[in-house]
Amino acid sequence: MKVLIADLFSQAAIEEIQRSGIELVYNHQLNGDSLAAELTNFAPEILVVRSTKVTSQHINASPALEFIIRAGAGTDNIDSKAASSKGIYVANCPGKNSIAVAELVLALMLSVDRRIPEGVALLKQGKWNKGLFAECFGIKGRKIGIIGLGAIGREVSVRAKSFGMDVCGTDPFVSPEQTRALGIEYCSNAEEVSRISDVITFHVPATPETRGMINSAFIANCKENVVLINTSRGDIVNEQELLHELNQRAGLWYACDVYQGEPAVKEGDFVHALAQHPRVYGTHHIGASTKQAENAIGQEALRMILQYHRSRTVDAA
Ligand code: MLT
């Protein structure tokens, strides 16, 4: 069996695959045409990707492909429709990077509250400015609203409570009883969350229902000094409307890890009006980028590869 890994991947899992006798090509520089060429020439049965986009062009260029593994939670960088039309199975690794993403949410929230990136930048320029940060509020007793109470939203809740925050949340798939059992104040929808929260964090996939949900209408219901945090997907934001609101409302902050049209390549230029706004703190889609999360994802992908190698079947997580 042949496996192609076209993204940075856990070294321990790579060594395990090599020991198993599976033929492996590991090239994290592949994307676009170079990925299509490798899929044709090496003709793997299994393809593993993280950020790299897999389009119908790639599916059609793959004579032997049977199984695509997304080394992450979402599968939106894979054309799953084109894959299933060719009988190619697509699987993800849900829940394996939830803690890493939750940790980033807390880091972003604290960064906004204490203006840490600006303070660090000033010191690097040789400037001391204690007065600039006099507005920092503190987070104890403030309310965080969680939109999407899956694995990541729940990990955020646990950590926010440890800081003494009140937590409310909403999720169409989690009942009021289940929400309360998690120690989270139940809200029936995102609008209710928006009215009562000081910080709002989004943990939803990009679907027709969630696309553009961070928009002017949503922000109109929010408190004056609300902090919005998006570590889910760029597509859940109407970026033009959010930019407009940031320019209109001096108290609004936005912290994010994801952007519309963000690069699929690992490094390169990225000029983005939202990311450059003074009241936006952006990171580089690194929510899942901890050694702990990458090892957990690597082990889950490895489990699926070895099972598929043995039996041509796979038990999804
Ligand atoms: C995910 O879908 O789990 C993340 O976006 C993964 C990643 O950052 O690669």
C-alpha cells in the first residue's frame, strides 16, 4: 500500500508508518499542480492532508486513491463531493485538537484584555509605556458566550470557569438540560448570547447556516465593548461588515485565527484588511499547532492508516 502525506505531520507517526512496510512519500511542500502530479505519478491509495486543498482536479488525477484523511477536525479543504462520486472515503480526526484550540481562545482573550501584543511590540522598539494599558479590565466575573458547544466549546467553558468567568452558550444540537449539566447558562440562539456576553467565541463549522454569521446585524445586538473571537473558519464572518463595524464602534475588538481566502501554503504573503486593523489581533491559523495536538492527530491518522492497510476498512473516531 502507498500513502502520500502532503502536509507537516507527526514524526513519530511517520516512523511508525515506515516500520509497517507501507510505501510512504512525505512532502509537505506539495499543493496545487505539484500535488496533482504526485498523486498521478506515485498513485497512493491513501492521501493525508492538513491545510492543503484537495480539489476535483486532484481527485481526477489520482488513479488509485481510495481514502483521504484530514489531519484535523473540519474537512472543508477537501472536495468531499468529488471524492464520494469516485467512491473515495474521506475521514477526519475530530476532538484531537480541541484543547489546543481552546487554549488559543483563552490566549487571545487575555491578549485583548491586557493588550499584550502592543506592549511587546513597544518594548521591542525600546519604549516603556505603562499608562497605555490603564484601560485593561480583567476577566473575572465577566461573561463569555460560546456559540457551538461541541468538544472545543466545552474545553473553552472549563478553562473560562477556572478564571472565574460566567459562561453561557448555545448549540442547536445540545438541549437546555445538557447545556445546564455542563454548568453553562442556556441560550436558545446566537442572538441571545450576543445580548448578554462580554466575550463571544465561535465554535461552529462553515455551513450555509453559519456563513457570514458575524455581521452588522449580529454586532448590533452586542454590548458596546464586546470582544469577538473566531478560531473556527473565516467564512463565518462577513469581513466587510465586520471591518465597517470596527471602524464605527471604538469598543469593539476582534481576535481571530482564521480568514477568508487564507493561504493554503505554509508561508507567504498575506495582506488582509481585517488582520491589519488596530483592534484586531490575528494569529496564523495555529489553533491546532501544538506538539500535543499534532501528536494526537498523528496517532489517530496512523490508527486509520494501519487499519486500512490491514483490512481495507476503517472505524471512524
Ligand atoms: C481543524 O479543522 O481541526 C483545524 O483547522 C486544523 C488545522 O489547523 O490544521
